[in-house]
Amino acid sequence: MARFALFSRLFLDFYPLIFTKSQSRVGLYSELLPQVKAVLEGEEDLIAKQANLCAMIKEVLNFLWVGFYRVIDQQLILGPYQGPLACSRIEFGKGVCGAAWKLKETIIVPNVNEFEGHIACSSLSQSEIVVPFFDSKRNVISLLDIDSAQLNDFGPTDQQALEEMRNYF
Ligand code: SME
């Protein structure tokens, strides 16, 4: 048992390759979730967790952009991410991220071109999901922002899986 624990720790530390047999979104998430849980629950540092979560989601689901914005001094400031260059700061209530911060709820935008005030970091972005993360007093402390190059790419399956990942922090 101890040998297996050591092996899995070494495996995760030095060879964090995610392999998938599934093609469907539901199948991909069901393979991804236990791996995310294992990686995140084995780490205490917030930035390390955010960075690895972005890498794992990007690798398995291949979205255009996966990243965190952190609430610092009443602004959102860019955190760990995978994907094209992004804007560094977002004001409260602005864009999809600012709106999810204000609402304190996950927002799914099927077509970003129809979302008033959407902040376009990449012209390739077509749809988006933003999931707020909370502290113990339910203040928003960060947001996970995922952009897709496909229209209408996010739904309840994504929301449920990403909100589950939030529990591993
Ligand atoms: N689309 C976001 C801005 C951040 S970038 O997409 C990375 C928004 O409107 O909040």
C-alpha cells in the first residue's frame, strides 16, 4: 500500500499526463474529476492549484482559454492561465467575469458577441463560462474563466463538473 502511495505520488509529481478514453464531454469530465481531485488535494498552495487546474482542463477539453482572475483591492487581476494573452485587470461588474463576481453565481454565455460589455481578449472567443470561487464567508475570492472558440459550447455538464472542482480547493 505504501509502495502504491509512493508510486502514485511520484507519478503525479513527475508525469502528470492525463489520458482519456472518452469522446463525450460527460465522459471526459468523469475521467478528469478524480485526477483533478488527486492533484489539488495533494497541494496547499493556491497558485499551484489554480495553475494545475487550468493545465488539466486545457489538456483534456482543449478550450481556447482557461484561467483565473483574483479579487485584489476591488479589482480582478489575472492569475494562472493557459491560452492566448489576456487582459490583466477587470473592474467590478464589467465583462462576464465582473458580472459573475457581482452576481456570485456561475454565468454561461452561449454567444459572447451578444453579451453587452463582454471584454474580448481574443477575437476567437465565441462562448464562455465563468465560475466564482468563495471564501468561508461567501465572498468571491477568484473566478475561473473558460473561453471557447465554438458558439454555445457550455452547459449544465460543464457547470456541474467545474463547480465540483471548486470543492477541491
Ligand atoms: N471574456 C472575459 C474577459 C477575460 S478574457 O476572456 C480572458 C470577460 O468578458 O469577462
